[in-house]
Amino acid sequence: MVIYSGHFTPQRQPIPESTQVLNSAGGYAWAVDQWKRLNRFLLLGAEGGTYYVNERTLTRENAAALAQCLNDDPVRTIQTIVDISQEGRAPKNTPALFALALAAAHNQADTRRLALANLTKVVRTGTHLFQFLEAVQVFRGWGRGLRSAVAHWYEGRDPDWIAYQVVKYRQRGGWTHADALRLSHPISSLHDGLFKWIVDGELNSGCPQIVHQFAQLQNAQDEVTVVNLLEDNPLLTWELVPDKFLTSSTVWQAMLPNLPMTALIRNLGRLTVNKAVTVANSDIVTARLIDQETLKRARIHPITILSALETYRQGKGQRGHLEWIPLPQIEAALETAFYRSFGNIIPTNKRIVLALDVSGSMGSGVIAGVPGLTPRVASAAMALVTARVELQHHIIAFSHQMVPFEGEPWQRLADVTRFIDQTPMGGTDCALPMIWALQNNIQADAFMVFTDSETWAGAIHPAQALQEYRLRTGIPAKLIVVAMTSNGFTIADPNDGGMLDVVGFDTATPGLTTDFINGNL
């Protein structure tokens, strides 16, 4: 740890005797190691790029870090990919699929075998399979190992489960299950009838019941037939229903009791338009939305809910022409669901400053590819998760100067994110939260700074500002840097045990920060 003793360095220069590097904004910060970068990529992805780095370059940089991890410790790397994917910690599984595909093409045979041996742990749905195949073909050809792993994905599962995946996820990115079967050549007498239908379209007695019911749905001529089929088999989801029946309130009401949680969340606008959900029966939907165990079992990530809330309250979809009048009960339930999707958060009962970077660089790019969900908007939502459980807190916003902000935990999440989105932007000075606390005699046990770490505008580095705060107040304050993009920088001094770098919207982050603030790490 560098001791500053009152000697401060402008952010456009490195701190003497430190290991700081030039960031993308022209300032200096610390480079995160390849393992932290791997976590950031798996959790946040690289969609949309950042203000300073385009998506293609950011993906390439993260791929280089991933390759270094695979070279250094393939077992640890692949286990990290599997853990983050299986635990539902990331908003999307796409980065994990990309990472596993890269591992499956590694130049070491043992690494390739280990990656393919974990295929079914990361590739859990038909859509996942298509995404993996699309990625892996960029890195390698169809050798024996890949054919065997994909064949096992089909052969090792119950025919009913495979049939459900086939009728629900029929194609993506130009891939179909028929393509995957022709390339992998699975052999299984148990699946013969199903495979023949997938490849040749021949409906036969060996096909599971859901295939026959799917065929009946496609040929249905009236709502009564559709409703009867939906009531007979709860596994028949909305994706299987012909488009001409998806404007029917009767059909949606038949699906509603068994609609999977993710489908329910993503179709709230459609359900409202079609009057399948009204003020009179909204309690049925809201009860499901706010049930914490249901959210957990369905692996509903907070980003999924936040995206649904932002879309639903706007009264129109990002694509298509659907428009609706939002029901207040549904909006309120989505907000509750957002907080509950993080699990039970234990308060630290410490004094915490929640500092939101609202600079220009935080207004570019998107979190997990969600339209409109910029890092600056997402950071406000993430901060409110902590604010709701910590009674002793201050929420502040900053760019190159402090930005007036009246955010309080009892305000509606939609109002706070809208306010942040409309806040004027500027340069970045991540030292301001600590300077502000000193100037205003704020006693803080921890500062949580939600940022992309592209700081450059200040006359003192954030780590120096924290050290100055500690010296002047006598409080051994801690700094938690919540990374909101998957770049390679942090303002946390890696040699200071009182600073921690975590990833925004990792569902494990609230528990990790609680342990760190309480000294349990």
C-alpha cells in the first residue's frame, strides 16, 4: 500500500511508486488482473461497448484475458465459467457460452476435453446450444470431441425433456436442432422416433406426447381447441401457440396459471393489452412476481426484472407495435421483485456513502445488452438495493463535480433511474465522494463507488482521497468499487486491504460487500 502523506497526484499522472496504468480516458488507474476481468466479462458481457471502447475491441480485450486465464489455470477458469452460469449470477448466459466455446477450442487437448465435459452444465436449453454452436464454429472445426459432446447433450437426456427443448426453441441464429443432429450423429434407440421427426419431419408413435400436441396446436383452427390443448398439458408454453391466437385473452388466461416465470415477466405488456391481466385479477400475477422462492427457483436475474419494469412502465415494447396502459399494481410488484431477486441481504448497520458516477462515459454502452439500461442508470438501481437495508447512508452523484441528487430508498425505483438518466453529464473525478465527505463532515465507514473507473478530471487520485479521509477523520474507512463495465481498470489500490473491487449486478455482490464492510473477509 502506498502511503501518501499529503502528497497528491493529478489523475492524469500515475501515483509515484504505484503500478497504475493509463486508462482509456487519459487518466491513470490500476489494471485489474485477468481473473477479475474474467468475472466482469462473464457477469456484464461486452455488448454495446463503452464510451471509450467499441464492442468489438472490448470483446477482443476480454477474450485475451480469458485466453490468459485458460493458459494459467484451465481448471479454475472453466470452473468459474460453470459456477457463474449455474448459480444464475449473470444477467445473461451468453458470455459464459462464448467463454466455454473458446475453452473448447484451446490448443491443449486436456483443456478442450474439460470444457466439453462441462457442456451440459452451461448449455442448459436449446437456445444455449445454438448460441454455443454459433460461437464454437468461429474457433474450431467439428472434430470427434465436439461431435461426441453435442451428441451426448441429446443422448443423455430424457426424450420428453429433449422434445420440450425442440418444440420451444426451434431455431436461433440460423441454427436448428436438425442441423445439430446431422453434425453430431447421436445414436440412441430411446430417442430414435424423436430424432427422425426432428430431422425428417415425420411424426411417428415414437415421439413424446408434447410433439403430437405441438402438431395439433399448429393445425388448430379455433380458440376452443387451443385452450383445451393448453389445459391438457401445462408444458405447452406461449412460444408454441400460433401467432393468430396470441391476441386472444381467452388463450392467455388458459396459459397464465402455468406460464413460466421468465415468460410471465417478459409478457406482462402483452397480458395487459389482451386483458388477460386486469385490476380485478392482478393479484394472481403480483403474488407470483414477489415470491422470493419462485424467483430463486426460476433463476430470475435482477436485470431481467429491471428491464421488464423499465419496459412495462413505458407502456410500449422495444420492438413491435404493442402499447398498453400500465397497471400500478404490476409496476409495484416488479419493483418489489427486483429487490427480492438479490436474496436476503443482511445490513451492516455501518455508515455508508453510496456514490453514483453519472459522468459522460457512464452514459454509453448497455448492461447485458438491455436497450436503455446504461451503466449510469443501472448504478442507481444497484445503489438502491443497499440503500433499502442500510439505515445510515447517503446517496450522492458526481461527474467532474458533485451533482445534486435527492435519491431516497422510499422513492420509486423508476423515478430514481429516470432522474439519473436525465442528469447532465460531464468528465469523471472518482475522488469527489471522499472529498465531499471531508468537506461536509460526513462520517463514513465505507464508500461504495459505482463507476467504470475511467477517472481523469481530478487533482487527486481516489485512493489518495480515501487515505486523506482516513488521516483527517481517524476512521479506517473502506472503499468498494462496483464495476459497471467489463473494462480492465479499477480505482481500488490492489495493495490496500481496505479496498475491494466487485462487479455490479452480480447477485453475490450484496453479500460480499456486507462481509467486507464487517471485516469478515
